[in-house]
Amino acid sequence: MRPYQILLFASVCSLLLVSCATSQPKTITTDWTQLVSTSPIFRQNHTGFALYDPEKQAMVAEYQSDRYFTPASNTKLFSLYAGLCILGDSVPALRYMTRGDSLIFWGTGDPNLLHPDMPASAVLNHLKNWGGKLYYYPHNYTGKRFGSGWSWADYDGYYQCELSALPLYGNIVRFTNRTVKPRIFKDSLRTAGWAEEFELSRDEFANNFFSRGWPAKAFEQDVPYRTSPQLAAMLLADTLKKEVRLLAKLPNVANYKTMFSIPADTMYRRMIQVSDNMLAEQIMLLCASRLDTHNVGFDIKKGIDYVKTQLLSDLPDEPIWVDGSGLSRYNLFTPRAIIKLLQKIQAKVPDQQRLFGLMSIGGKAGTIRNMFRNRPPFVFAKTGTLANTYALSGYLRTKSGKVLIFSLMNNSYTRKTAEIRAEVERILTEVYEKY
């Protein structure tokens, strides 16, 4: 082969190699990437990592960022964005209309009314002070009691409350050594045999609660109650000290009004920092309800479908998204899609103090309060934890003052989660120190 032919052949081969390479998702080889890709702790995991510099408007590290992962409670970042886009500054608590001396009302999905861990809502006084009759319409939620892909065997787990249009008391019964709240359940607790360890449980389809063993010290435990229209009316009547009647069908509601409860940020902050599943699910119901302008009925799927098609169509990878909290293992997101989502959240909340205050704060608040200690707070993020799953995604303020966006997701590991968590902390601390 002549020299010029050899040169031409080599050039063509080079072009073909470049073309093939650019057709694949890019993996940026940097020290930051290698922190993850060469980690011995992550060696047997499915691990994905993305690190984005907003100032450069570019990824500075990626490792399998185009792969799908079970996000666990990273899903709550999607619920946060939905709420920020749809709900406004205050939570819509009830829709209502008046007919003579009657107040007819129905739920919007607001989880805050009488919730033991949330501020008092002005809605309660509005209902208390109404001089006429109260009618509650309970049939506008059209979904099931649990989300798609949830473990139905966990029906009495504090983290898996039933979904409803009008949650009351957080849809849980709170037991302590001395009290049962709501008090309507105080005679519903029975002793059911002996156990080495104290535990509380409930019949699956009835509000019969059981204790086993004996508490060795002061305790507080939440057990979800089984919701029903009749129970909601009873709980309201007991609290308001007035009759609340059920309404089978709404009249013409073209001129309904809306009552508002608490500032939305108060709800978002607890949802993110405590990783409150109930609040996350109900936020998505609130969004679906807000879209249900004709009161034909709503469920979570309607809210998710709207957000995906109208607000998140520009994500690099379509989110496989089925619930509000991340309890479901059907959810699948990629790290680079979460980066884009966090950019969109940042655009909705440009005030950095407010934005970071909504997140869990390393060494200070929420689910990462015991991580990233002995330094000024520099990680503001959302955790995601299920069995064999740990993710952390959010914002990182480096020692030099730069703000980065990151997502580090781990699935299918057999090590203890504490080891995975410690390695995530080590990697992000190195980014903080050296970027």
C-alpha cells in the first residue's frame, strides 16, 4: 500500500472511531469521576454519579449518569418541584360553597389539618365558627389507599399512611405511655399476647390496635389508621364539637371557593428534611386536585402525568415515576435527570438561603444531620434509602465558595448502608475541599 493510501486509510479509521465514540453517552474522565469509579466500597454496587458546575454550565464529572436507578426518597425532589410549580405560596386546604346556612366542603389532599407535627391551620377555626350546618363530600379522591408498588404488608408501618382527599391528624394514631391521639381511638387498643420486644400493630382492614410486650421506657409510636368517609366525619365532629354530615353528591359547584392553610414552604421543609412519606404523597394529590378544576375527581397519576408532560419534558431521560414519596421500587431515575431537576428547582427558588433551607443540611438538620460534621454546612440535599439502596442528591458549596449540583446513587449493594453512606460522605467532602 502506497504512503498516501496508508494515510487516507488511517484518517478514515480515525473518523469512524470518533463517530462511534460520540454516539455513546459521554463519561468524563477526571479525578472527580475516579473518586467514584475506583471506589473499593462501590466495587460490587450499581453506582451512578453526576457533578454539575452551574457557573461553567457543564458536567465536571459523570459515571454511569445515563443509567436508571431506584431513587427511593430522592423521588421527593420531584414532588417538591411539582408543588413549587403548581401550588403557590400557601397550601389549598379545602374547597367549599354555601347553600343557605349550610357549608359544603371537600378535601384537596392537604395533609396539614390537625397534623400533630405541623402548625395549626386557620381552616379549623373557620369550620368551628360556622354558625350553620356542615356537610362533607368525601368522594373526590379516585385512587387507591396505597401507591403503586408499595408493600401492602406494611399497612401498619408509620411510614405508609393511607392516601385520602382529607387527611386528619396525619392519618395516624399517636401512642405514648399516657396518651392516645386522636382520643376517639383511646378504647381501641388491646393487648395481644406476649413478645420479647414491645410493638404496636393494627388489623389490616379495621381500626383495632394491639400491643405486644411491655414498653421498658417512655415511647412514642405512630400507627396509621384505616380511613373512611364515616371516620373522617366522626373525627371532625369530635374535634369541632358539632355535627358533620356526609354528602353523597355535590351540587353544581361552578362557584366554589378555596380555603388556604399553612405556608407551602413549611410543608416542603418537613417533607424533605424528615423525609416524610405522607406529606410527599399528599403534595402530589394537592397538585392533582389543583388541576381538577371541575371537581370530577383526582388521583396521584393525574398529577404525575401532568408534571412529566408539561413541566419535565426537557429532562435528558424520561423519569419512570409512579408515587410521590419513593416508597415504590417502580420509580427509576438517572443521575443526570436529577441534575436537570435540581437546576429547575434552583430556577424556581433563586434565593439561595431559602433553597438551602428547604433541604436536609449536612451536620445540622434532617436526614444528614449526623454527616458532614466539623465543617460549616456545605451539603444541602435529599437522601433516598431503601433496602440495598442509598442515594444523595442536591447542592454542594465548596470550600472555595462555588455551588455545585450533584447526584450520587447506589443500588444493589450487600454491604451495610452505613459503609455506603460513609463513602458518599468521603467523596463529597473531597469535592468540597479540593474543587
